[in-house]
Amino acid sequence: MSTRSAFEKFPRRSGVVLHPTSLPGGYGIGDFGNAAYQFVDWLAQAGQTYWQVLPLCPTGYGDSPYQGLSAFAGNPMLLSPEKLLQLGHLDASDLESVPAFPNERIDFGWLIPWKFDLLQRAYENFKTRASDEQRASFENFSRAEASWLDDATLFLALKEAHNRSAWYEWEPDIRAREPNALAHIKDTLVDEIARQTYLQWMFYEQWLAVKAYANARGIDILADIPIYVARDCCDVWANPRLFALDENLNPELVSGVPPDYFSVEGQFWGHPLYRWDVMEREGYAWWIERFKSVFTQGDVARIDHFRAFYNYWEIPADAKTAREGRWKYGAGGKLFQAVNRALGDVRIVAEDLGDFDTESRAGLDALLHEFGFPGMKILQFAFGGTSEAAFLPHNYTREWVVYTGTHDNDTAIGWWNSADESEKHFTRQYLNTNAQDIAWDLIRAAWASVANTAMTTAQDILRLGNAARMNLPGVSGPPNWCWRMPPGALNDENAAQLLEMTRIYGRVKSAAKEKIEPEY
């Protein structure tokens, strides 16, 4: 089949990064309720094309969406209590004594037990109150998604039964998935497995309703795939043959990156590496299913650490530091040929940041060009060097996605406040600005650039400082992943400002709609 180029797949458009957990609302965490629909309305009003989210998976230790418990399951913390109330799965009285959660951040330690209890009540009510139509929908979902759902719900039920301990700490027969042990535990946990199935059904019902609403208003969902999965993940437990594990199911080879200017010892990430030879023999079936899932949740996919498809740093699991690793070649074009044959000419954004030698950069660029996948440019990285710096807008071509910053960067104002004077001086000169509105200076530079896709964050639109940073890599736990947007922060004024810029620089898909009457 023919493959479109990057600028054919990605015409000149723009969008905003905002994870649903960061939406405002009264239940301790952003969710798929009215605030999600209101954000879609705001994006349409502002002439945008993309809503980029982080992975929507259930999270484990540290609450990071990049350390998910399943590559296919959704995070029940994102379920809207109001939508469950509308279905009759909750009563009004269930929402009368909501704790006084903070509005500006997520307190996961407080939130999670409260919401799990609420969702337990919703499931119990579903069992006794569900209409015939709801029961049929539940059963249809259970059958249609059985290829991943059966393992995921069993895994999540087992996590609950084991006080959320890692699967490699479970009983040896369950850890090794011995058939008799699994049959027994399925009988023992039958109701808990059904509850986990209910939560996944509700997740997909609620999120796909939001996605349909967005698509109807010209907004595409830009979803996110971490290239690796966590060791404590359903997919490793259910498919050990696909990962570099020894006979005792312990990792032999793990992920990371070699020493660079960020770390003299390199970074030891610790994800179990894929057995690409086994995956190739199986026709990359697991990856095809993974892409099928992400293109159900979204319209476009960003792949974190995409370079590992070309070459990756392989570290022995017993190494003392990442220095002991070596470069290995990944699946390369064979994987994406299989994906395109199965799913069509997919739209993927490749996170291709990091240090490269000449051969690796050329090899990765050839892979991106072959399949029409744009790479990424980050404006915050642009101003610390010379006019030849790759992240400066005058050095782009059309087939790039430019970001003011990502979830792993500080906010634009936070970056500016911590920049040294030489970087600030060059920024002022390059952007011809006094930097009094540096966040919007960067947005303008991204929108004005030749890159066909320009993205910014809600934090930069709102001119927020370091306290609104989403994640500081290398650090686990709060305040990472905790930021929430203040109620009413995105309004007619900043929508009009972004719409004007989007029109000036030719990124509007069609005449932007005025404020749309909501359908929720």
C-alpha cells in the first residue's frame, strides 16, 4: 500500500496538550464529565484541531501514566460520577458528601480510596438496576474486547486481592500462570473480575462519547503510547515470551539510555525489553493490537521514545549503571509495514528527542520519512546555542511538530525564570520581544513556524509558572501528575486570542465555530 508523506498526513494545524486528569471539577480529579465537553467546545471556539492527552491507562506506583498497569485498559479514576448518576448507577445521595478535595492539584492518596469506594457502589447498583439495554451493551463489550480484557481484568482483580503488590511478588503458581491455579482464582474472584470489567466498559463508554463529541466539532484526539511497558504490567505477566525475562520471570535485559549531558552515568529506566525476534515470528500481533487500541482511543498517536524502534540501549538487568549497556537495532520498518497492512496508513507523531550519533540520526530519519511520521521540535530547547540549533524555527521543514513545551518540560514561564542571561538575551533577539509575555511569544513562534503542526500546553496559554509543571523526569510522586486547571481559566478571551493567531498563521481547518450549544 502507498504511504502518505508527513505533510500529507498532517496539514497545517495546531492544538493543545491537556491531560484529562487536569480538567477542573468537584471530584478531586479531572474526568470525562462536563468539563471535558466544555474543553472541546473551547478548542473549537479557538480554531484548534488537536487535543493531545497523555496515556489513559490505569496507573501504578507514583501515579504516572507512563508506568501503566495495562497497555490496553483505561484508568477508572477518569470516570465521571455525574455520568454514572445519569445512568442510574449512582444516587444523588452518593455525591452529597464529597470530600473537600483541593481544586488546584490532585491528592491521589486521598482521592483513590474515596473514588474506588464510589465506583464499587456504582457497580453494585449496576448489578441490581441495569436496564436490558445496558446489560446487552456490557455483554457485547465483554465479548468484543476479550482478547485483552480477560487478562487485564484478571490482573487488576489480582492486584486488588494482593493489596496492589507487584505480580512478580504473587504466589509462584499465579505468577507463572499455571492453568489450574488460574482456573481456581477466576472462580474465587468472579465478582471482582466482573467489577473490573464493568469499570473498563464504563471507561470506554464515557471516553468514546467524549471523542465522538470532539470529532463532530473538528477536533482530533492525539493519543500517547509509551514505547515500553512497566515490569509490573498485565502485558508482561500475560505474555512473558514477548519480553526479555529469564526462566524465573525476572528481567534479563532492561531499558535506559547511555551517558549524555543530562546524566554522566546514563539513565537506568528498568522496563523489560522486547524480544523482537519472537514478536516478528508472531507477525507483531501484540503491537498491532496495541495500535488498534490506541487508534480506538484517539485519531493520531504520539509514541514516546520512538527512536527505540530504530535502535535502543540494552542494559543487563544486574548492571550497576546504564554505562554497561550497548546499542541494539529495533524492529524498524518491518513493524510498521505490518501495522499499516493491518490498520491502514496510520498517523503517528514520533518523539525523537535525545542525543544521536550520525548513523543513528540518519537511520531514524529514514524510518520517519519512509512512513510519513513527523518528529518533534521543542522551542524551550532552541535558544541556548547558536543560529544553527536544530530547535530554532528557521531550521525546520514542514514535516515537524513543534511544541512550546511538553508534559516533561517546565512551563514557558518556569523555563524563562530559570534560564541564564545569555539564553534570555538570545531569546529576546531572536523573537524580537521584551519577553513580558514570554509564554505567548513562544506560542506565536510555534504558530508562525513552517512546521505543519504546532502544539502548546494549557499551562502556557494560561501564562502559568513552575507550580503548574506537570512532570519533572527522574522524580517520582507529588507534585508530578498532580496539576489541575482552575475552573473557568479557559474563557472567551483566551479562545479569541488563540483563534486570531491560528487564523493569521493559516492553521484553521475551516471557519471556526462560534460557541456551540453543548450536547451534554
